[in-house]
Amino acid sequence: MISAATKLYAVIGDPVGHSLGPVMHNRAFGALGHDGAYLAFRVTDIVSAVTGIRALGIRGISITIPHKISVMPHLDHCDDLALEIGAVNTIVNDNGHLKGYNTDCLGAVRALGTATQIKGRRVVVVGAGGAARAVAFGIREAGGVLTIANRTRNTGESLAAELDAQFVPLAETGGGAWDILINTTSVGMSPNDGEMPVLERALNGDMVVMDAVYNPLKTRLLKHAEEMGCVTVGGVGMFVHQGAIQFELWTGSAAPLDAMEDAVLSVLQENQK
Ligand code: ATR
């Protein structure tokens, strides 16, 4: 029940029409009886939006494309990891004091952590864009031995250098070199779901394979990995875990992870029919 005491939460970005944030967080509020409501706002002017967040006392914000970097100078404070990554996907508003976090990073670590230990494992992150940055910093924090694989050499090499990681050209990824492979590119996303970000020979059956893509739920990469006997983690896991960390930052309560995953899966299964 929405009342005068209900706290407001929102995702801001452009586009936001297909965001799964409202379904996931409203289900979480309902599951725990938290008096909150979460809406999606399409925002082009990030400076005015931040002024509005302060003026209206919006308690928690998810930031998505294209504002994850440009929002940072307008906040009062950024968490150290978000500063290092150079991107914020979450804001907590404490009585007008806005603090930025990056939960994409630890969300990826938690999702992967449901399937495998990370510390000491050889991990290849495929991609060198914004998503790759967040995931790669998380893997480094968790003690993984990191390689960046990218199509374009100079962007891949510069991310690898920042992280003290190895770089390998995408076309040269071969099986046997890694324990864990994480795709952070959009390759394999619907409607191009016949594509795979790495060559088939990049995988062997002992690897754990995680894909940030969740549309389709089972990408060609994950299907192939399963056929080879790999343990796999789908993109919904990463999305739900980053949302769970947001929920914890906003409410101080442990997130109802199963309810959040169920809400996201039911929308995606319906859309993908
Ligand atoms: P995001 O913020 O979602 O990570 P991005 O910053 O545009 O998006 O980064 C996209 C990443 O996916 C890049 O690493 C890109 O590789 P390049 O640096 O070579 O452009 C990678 N990528 C996108 N399409 C790809 C494709 N068809 N094959 C291989 N890599 C691709």
C-alpha cells in the first residue's frame, strides 16, 4: 500500500523502457514488507535529475546507460571501488547526502561465487568496455588471476595495464589456459543469438563459464559450455546479485534473493516465449 510514508526509489537512464529493475525491486519490497516503491525515469539531463533526487528526497537510485560516468561529479561522495572503476550504478540518499556505489562489480563476484571459488583461479574476462571494467575490478578484488580478452587490441591492453592483468587478442583464446571465462560483451544477445563471443576451442569441460547476457536466458556460449560439461552461470545471476547489493545498501536488510530472481525470470520467460 502506497502511503505518505512510502519511500521512493528509481532507475534513471535512457532508454529505461525495458528495465527489469522495477519488477525486481518492487517484488523485493513486497516480500519483506518494506514500505517502498520503485519507478523507471527516462532521463536525458543528469544534472537536473540529481537536483530532483535531492529536492524530492528519493531514497535510492539505480543509474544506467548513459549516465554511469557523467553522474559522478554531481554526487557528494563515491565509494572507493566505484572511484577506481570510474562508474556508479547505485546512489544512496542519506538526508540529501548522495553517495555513489558500483554494485555491478560485487554483483558479478557474488554470482560467480555461487558456482566456484575465485581466489587463485585463472579468469579471462571477454570484453574491455564498461561492463568488463566493473567485472574485472571485482575479479581482481576477489583474488582472481586476471586476463582481458578483447577484439580491439588497444582498449584491451589499456584495461589490462590498469589492472596489472594479461591481455590476449580475442581470436587467440584457446582452451586450457583458464579456469573461468566471463563474457561481458553483448555478443550472443537476441536477435543475434546464434553468435558466440569466443571460438569454440576457447572452452574445455573443466571451466566455469559466466555470461552477462540474459536475453536469451541460455546464450549460445552457455549452451556450448553446458554441452562440454562446464559449470555455467547465466546473466540473470549477475543482474539479481547487483540488485540485491543495491537493496541492502538502501534498506539495511538482507535482500530476498529468490523472490527477486523469480520476478526477473518470470518477465524474461514471458518475453522470450
Ligand atoms: P558495455 O558498457 O556494455 O561494456 P561497450 O563499452 O560499448 O559496452 O563495450 C563493448 C565491448 O564488447 C567491447 O569490449 C567490444 O569490443 P571492441 O573493444 O573490440 O569494440 C565488445 N564487442 C562488442 N561487439 C563485439 C563483437 N561483435 N565481437 C567482439 N567483441 C565485441
